[in-house]
Amino acid sequence: VNNREPIQTAFGMPLDELADLIRATEDGRIIVPPCKTGATVYKVEADKRFKHPHEHKVIGIWSSYDEKCNYVHIARVIDGYLISSIFVPFDEFGKTVFLTKEEAEAKLKELKDD
């Protein structure tokens, strides 16, 4: 019986590849973005004039050797027209940019209550 088979089946990759990923993570060579290109995200503005989260599309993910330079490039498009395009640092996810509309609406409500 191959003792590695359950692990390989659970992770869908050979054990040596999994070990390489673990080493790369420990060495700081793996960057895990908060979302993927093409995803829909929701941006919240602290300005009380904004009543709803703004829907954006992720159009790119940018990273650098310095973790302070990891960004998600998002664009707001309405009726096929580009309204705005900004770079959002990874650490803004969960603060001003959210993966679900419900999370963004909850944050907007929190901001309005303050």
C-alpha cells in the first residue's frame, strides 16, 4: 500500500510538489492574492454620499519583491464605459474592498452608523 496516496488524493498533486509549495511559502516565495483576475469585488467609500458599494472587476494583480507593493488593479465599468481604474493594496481587502456585496454593504452600514 502506498502511504502517500491519501495525501496526494486529498491535495490533488504529487507529494513532492506539495512539499515544494510548503518550502516556497516558508521562504516567502509565494504570494497569495486576495482574489483572482476577472473576479467581481465591491468597493466602499467612507464618504456618506455613497449609498451603495461600487461593483468593480479585477483586471490584474501586481506584485513586487516588497510586500508593500502588492496590488489588485480594479476597474469600474458602467454600460461598457470605463468609469475609473485604481490599484488597491492587498491589505485593503476586508477594509474598503470586499469579495461579496453583503460584506461591503455591512461595512457601509457600519460607516454610516459612526
